[in-house]
Amino acid sequence: MKREYYDFLCEILVLLRKEKNLSQKELAELLEKPQSFISKYENGERRLDLIEVLYICKKLNVSPHDLINRMDEIWNE
């Protein structure tokens, strides 16, 4: 369950990035990270810590509360 929920978080972050019409490269530039950083967490090759998730939310202009609510809504469908 733990891994499944983490994968779900990454799926939601991908959806949020795409909703903002950002490529991986564009988001990486906003985060001042290499594009491979985005690719690796989106593909589950790299885990994000809480601070990184919060920073991604900030750069996507999405509140952490909205991220959690979004996860909860979709998770319970």
C-alpha cells in the first residue's frame, strides 16, 4: 500500500504539471533542477521528500491542501 500511494502522488504531480501546460523541461527550469529530476520522480525512479513536494506545489501554483484534496478525491473514486 505504501508504494502504491507514493506512485499515486507522482501521478497527481504529473497531472498538475500537464494542467499547467508545462513540459518536464519547463518545470525543471522553474525548480532550477535538471529535466532528469522531473523525469525520475514522475517515473518512480526517485522519491521526493516533503520539502520537495511543497516546492513543486509552489512552482505549480497549487496549494499543498489542494494537492492532498485532489489525491483524496481521485483515490476514493
